[in-house]
Amino acid sequence: MLEIRHLRTLIAIAETGTVSRAADRVHLTQSAVSHQLKTLESHYGVAMVTRDGQSVKLTEPAQRLVVLARAVVNEIQAAERDLAKIAAKPAGTLRIALECHTCFDWLMPVMDAFRMNWPQVELDLVSGFHPNPLALLADNKTDLVIGSECKSRRNLVYHPLFRFEILAVLPTDHPLRTKRYVTAPDFAEDTLITYPVPDDRIDLIRYVLKPARVSPKRRTTELTIAIVQLVASRRGVAALPSWGISNYLRYGYVIARRIGKKGLWSNLYGVTTQEVAREPYIRDFLDTARRECFAKLDGLMAVP
């Protein structure tokens, strides 16, 4: 029998391409996901996936079920949203503070999608640089903080959004272009171009350069496009999320390399207070963010 859980699993496989990542997305073990696939194959008498190493590809019958799955899951979310509106009658403002500058690249489409579903909730971005954005929650100056920090704090709830890789961004003719990945010493002689934030908020510095005692020259700018333009004009190098530079890579404006053999990865969370986390429109905003980002951004994984 086809169940909602099967549909959610098929969507996860379609969007992640592996059983392990799909399992993370739906909060199951790999064996549980494999068991679901076997159940569907036994029920319908057709294969659901073909395997190529760690990757899996949905078969034509499975792709047809994914079309159904997206329609059904969207209808379920819409119904739950309507029930929440009837029960809670939400109104007011959802104030969002950003720790990550590049979040603007995906946040605006998410906000547009949210506005269509919750027109009575006014969205507002808390502007300016915030050295301690989580303090804004305690001071009731924001309702949601989007960032990578995940430390246990009283009365705060961390909602996993997605996991992404940070890549070294280089000019197209940079000497490091021949390397498969770069390491801390490779940054020593270049100017590192970053956002104007403290070092402990820059993963490359915090996890790669500082432990290796590498301190390159620095230059800062607030806009992602300005960073990419400076790199392209050979003013330095940078480290940016893979999804934030995909278009620039596609058009050959700059090149990118992994940082370390296994890559430099970061997790993104939405953080709220326990009281705000109960609001149905907050939960729906987070669900919308995950759905939109996994559907449209390159190289995302579920937060383990």
C-alpha cells in the first residue's frame, strides 16, 4: 500500500540522489529507506531505483510517483496551513535577522512564497550587522535568526535548514587552478576577500586557517557580487557557499576548488525562542525555506 511516508521518501531521493542523504532528509536510517523501496517494488512489481555506486536514479515508474508525491505533499501542507490559520488566526510581523550575508540569495524567493500563503503576516528583515544576533531573540528584537551557530542555549530552538559546502573562489588563471583541492598554506600569499564580520564567523578562518596559523592579507566588502568581481579581477581569493556562486561558475567568471580533501561544510539553522517555535506560521516559513532551497539550490544536503 502506498503511504505518505513513501511519497516523502521518494521526493527526498529525487532531490538528493543518494539513499543516505534521503534518509537524513526524512529522519530515517538507510536500511529503513531501503526497506520502503523494497515494499514499493514488491507492491507494484517494478524497480524504483537503479544504482551507480553511492548514487541512485529513480526509474520511470518512480518518477511518476514523485509527480504524485509532490502534488499530495503540497496539498497536505496547504490543508495544514489552512487549519492553522483557522485555529490561530495569526497576525503581526515575522522579523528575520541574518547571520550569513549570502542568505539573501535564497531568502527573497522564500519570502515571496511565504507571503502568498500568509498575507496577514508582515515580513521584516532586521537590517544592519549584528555581532551577537542570537541576543536579538532574547531582547525581542527579532523572531527568527538564520545562521550557522548551534550552541545549546536556554529557551532557544534550532531548526535545521540545510548543509552546504564552502568552496575556494579563484580567478580563472590562478596558479591553484590545477589542484583538485586547496589547503591552508595555499591561502598564505593571497589577499583573502571576506564579508566585514568577525573572524569567528568566517568558517575558512575559524576551521582551516587559524588552526594552521595562516594569516593572509584581508580585504572586506558587504556584497557577494562585489567579492566575486574582486576575485575575477585578480584582487584576491575568497571562500563562498557553493550555491551562492553556481551562476558565476557556470559562466566561467571565476573557478572554485574544494577546501581540504573532504571539503569544508557548514550547517544552516533557523533559530527561534521556544514560544515563537509554536507559532504555525513560523513552522510553515521554515518548511517553505527547506522546500524551496532543496528544489532550487545546488549541492545541498540535509543537516545530519
